[in-house]
Amino acid sequence: PASTAPLPHGGLAVGGVPLTDIAERFDTPAYVLDEGEVRGRCRTYRDAFPEADVLYAAKAFLSRAMVRWVQEEGMGLDVCSAGELELAVTAGFPPERIVLHGNAKSPRDLEAALRLGVGRIVIDSPSEIARIAVAVGPHGRQKVMVRVVPGVSAGGHDKIRTGTDDQKFGLSLTDGGAQHAITRILGQPQLELTGLHCHIGSQISDVKPYLVALRRMVGLMARIRHAHGIALPELDMGGGHGIAYRPGESALDLTALARRLRAELVGGCAAARLAVPRLAVEPGRAIVGPAGVALYRVLAVKHSGEKVFVAVDGGMSDNPRPALYGARYAPRLIGRHSTAGPCTATVVGRHCEAGDILAADVELPGDTRPGDLLAVPVAGAYQLSMASGYNLVGRPAVVAVHEGTARVLVRRETLEDFRNRDIGI
Ligand code: LLP
């Protein structure tokens, strides 16, 4: 997790900066991102996958500094909208190292991808084949991949399982949809099919489903070679690598994943007499999740029947994950040393919904009171990137910490921002 160091009097430092200083200087709620931790995680991937491309999945969290960090650490980038794409390219990311995903790419997405020259477009449905070919024009050629659904069920919650045919992404291996699309793509001179892609789900803690998926993808590659006489040079196995959110939970073992994927790939290709394609992985959560800490101020404490509610100055608009996926976190009191015994409390947000819960039934000091600061570790992924404008509470600031200094990456949303967008009086 973020390079935290306990301080005297119940304090906590991240990236060498006390969180209490950040709350004072930048106000709360704030998302603190440890640059060293992000870079360290990129290096862990580069070391574990020396023969693969590692693409950071921008949907987990995107800012221009983040783009620069992952670029400097030798990663590629996975984007899924013109917005993510343009932010990345204007921050200096080389477009040829970007892959565009999406089950419903808009005309704007495709226009931006072709104008900026993305490295690969991942085809997700049959209707895209002709659309992309037409957009490329008679003289151009665009590298594409095909997203295949390998029929493997994996992922931390039903809403983030994408490996089987009962969800919206990709083309089915089981019903022949993928094979059919591939034949059509190969007939389009404007499209160069470089390989296959699959992404079976997110927050996966076991290596096994990846191995099953990989075996099926290699099987499909062998059939493509047999039917069309071509060996596709690339295989992208997507992301989904699980992380630990609370003490005692365990993350997916990346070294084991890398080693066993490699062995399975080399063995499978040898058996099918296929040239070994270049492997790619697309982690998002595992790069940025553990590098983030959310910082809230307690606004109210209420005893209601058996329950204790600790209400903070953020909530489901900056972290919808508990409401969406039943995600669990381990908030902790920081900034003062409490001698009170623990009590079981539910940390709630400030939004107008009973479901606005950040952490149900967690242990906090019995004297937790308004004015206290709460830190929520492992808050870097899919929180701010899924933040909403609900109740016009405003999106929190993002503060980067590195070697003892702090700076704002993304400023807090203000009343002026709300007024500026609302132009229709
Ligand atoms: N590649 C593709 C094509 C994806 O769709 C995703 C995530 C990734 C890579 C990165 O997956 P990761 O390594 O971050 O698990 N909002 C949910 C997670 C949704 C993931 C969507 N796709 C959550 O908060 O748990």
C-alpha cells in the first residue's frame, strides 16, 4: 500500500507528508496519491512481465501527472473514450502505445482515435468492423484487435464479471461470433488484425481463470492459423488483478500470474505449433488502487438504536463502490491518539440517501467525534474516476505526495464550476 509511516499522536504520513498537514493545507475531502507507490507498482509489473507489454487501464484513475508517471515507467495505456484519449495525448503520451476499448464507441471516439493515431482499436461488436473500415478511408490502414469472450467466469462481483456470454462485452468464442468477426476483419484491407484480446473480469484473486482463458485464446489462434494461414502476433489478456483492501486480505500473486501465463502460453503454442505471440496485460486497479488514500473530516456522530453512525464530508459521490459492489474498506482515525476503547460504527457520507455508506460496521475509537480526520486506505482506483456530481457536493481535490512534498494534481470542484456549466437561465 501507499508508503505510509505512522507518526506520534496517532498521525500518519503518506509519501513523507503527514495527512493532517494535507487536510490543513488543501481541505477535505481529499484524495492523496503516492507517486512513489504508483511508480513502484509499474516497476513491479515491468519486472514480473519482462517479455510482455503492460498497459495501464486509464479508467481506474486518470490525470495528466498519472499519464506522465506511467509513461516514464515504460507502460502502454488502455483508454475507452475520446475524453481519456485526448487527455492522455495532450499530456504527452505517445498515441501509438495507446489501445482504444469500448463496447459502444461513439463517432467522436473513433474520430479522435484515427486523428490522433492510436496504436490499436479493439473491436467489440460486428457492426464496428465496417464503421472503422469506412472511417479509415480507402488509403489508410488501422491496426485492430478482437475482444473475445472466452467463457470463463471470474471477478469480485457480478457487475464486474466479463468473461461469459451473458454480459455486454466482446464476441463469443462459444457461439462462433468471434470466429465470424475475425473472418470479416481479415477481408477488410483497411484493417490489420494484430491479435486477440480478452478481459474476463475485475478484482480477481486467483491465477486459474486466467490460465483457462489463455488456453482457450491460444486454441482460437491455432484455429485461425488453420483456417486462414496466419499466426496472429499479439495476445492481450486484459486486467482484473485483485488487490487487498483490508488487512488480512490477499492480492493476486503477480509473479505467479506472470510465470504461469508464460508457461501456459509457451507450452500451448508449442503443442499447436504456433509462433508464440507477444503477450500484453492491462492492469488498472493494481497500479493505482493501493497508492491512494481518501481523507475525510467527521461532521457528525449519531447513536441511533444499536447503531453508531459516523458521518463524513464526502460519500457516494466520491466513492460509489460500496453502494455498487458492496465493497469493503478499513477507515481509521488519524491525527490524534485515542485512548477510548473500540466501538462498531458505520461510516456514512453526506448525501441524501440511506444507501450512502462508505464502510459498514467497522471498528473505530469509541470517542470518535466531529472534527476528527478519517483516512481510508486503498482508495486510488475506481473512486474518483467514477465520482458523480450528486447533490452538488463537488469532486474532491487530488493531491500528489512524493518524497515529503505535496502538490495539487486536480483541484477541488467549486461552486463556480457548477455555475459555469449551467448556461441556460
Ligand atoms: N482492460 C479492460 C478491457 C477493462 O475493461 C478493464 C476494467 C481493465 C483492463 C482493468 O481492470 P482492472 O485491472 O482495473 O481490474 N468499477 C469496478 C471495476 C470495473 C472494471 C472495468 N474494466 C470497480 O470499482 O471494482
